[in-house]
Amino acid sequence: MFSKELKDMLLQVVISWQVLAVTVGVILYFFLVSYVGRNYRRPRHASAKLISKASHASEAAAAGDEEEQTSEDEDLGLEEE
């Protein structure tokens, strides 16, 4: 199916030092990312603080949205019917 010239050229490309160096670099990069992903853990106490802060922030934002909406209407000179 392939001619001999095409097989030889493909073999030369795959064996070239540039292709081998990039392949080794990509494999090492994946191993590094995998290693960091397995060993990274968030501190348990910090995540609990973030959750409680987020719930307080959402309550404050809900109250702030109502005030903000009325001030925007006043700035535009709109009247509700």
C-alpha cells in the first residue's frame, strides 16, 4: 500500500532527534501534572471558611441587588406603573 520511499521518509521523521525530544518533553510534562494533581490537597479548615464566607457574601449581595436596582431606575428617570 505504501511505497518504499514513503516508508523510509516516515521512519526518518519519527526517528529524528526533534520528534524524539518533543515526545519525551510531553511525556515528562504529563507525569509532572499528574504528580502535582495527586499530591495537591486544600487545607480542610480553609475550605470551611471559604464556604461560610460565600454564604454570607451571597446574602449581602441579594440585599444589595434590590437597592442597586432602584437606584438605576431613578438615574434613568423611569417610573413604575
